[in-house]
Amino acid sequence: MSKPDIDELAGARADLLCFLVATVAASYALTQEWRVDHVVESCRIWLKRSLIEMHWLERVRIGQLAFKIARRDLKGAGIAVRQSDVQALFTGDMGLNHASTVVQKMMRLCREAL
């Protein structure tokens, strides 16, 4: 049985993008570095956990968009992710914490970007 493509599931692309934006912002808050390797690995993990396929070039594009949003758009939207905020972005199993107001704001930005 093959996995569905990301565009076959409503909202999946926005959810992945938001997860990657949260990962980029959290990684930067913790390391003060923009880490591409964290985005690549996080994308792979999210797709595997969600049982979804995505073409490699689309993975690159969504990763680049996640960096753009995290580096430029979060601040403009009044979102600042500090080291103390990182844990609240994710659930215990490292999914997005949709109850977090910061994640909700990120999701709005991601939907608009798509």
C-alpha cells in the first residue's frame, strides 16, 4: 500500500510547514544558529510519522520557506520564541502543540504563505 502524497490530505502541507517553522525557531532559540540539518531531519520525521510522501524537491522548497518565515516573518507578526518557550511549542511526542497561542499564530502565517 502506497502512502498518499502530501497534497492529497487537506491541511497537511500547512501543518508540515508550521512544524518546520516551529523547529527552526526552537533550534535557533536553543543554539543561536540557523540549522539546516534540523529542518531536514524534522521534515523526514514528520513525513514518516504522518505516513505521507513528498517529492524531494518539494521538501527543499518547504524547508526554505520555513527558514524564511522563521527568520523574517515571525518577528513582524509579533512572535518571539525564547529558550523558555521551546517546550510549549511541542507535545510530549514532539508533535505541534496546537493549544499553544504561539503555534496558532505560526499556523496562520504558514497558511497565508502557502
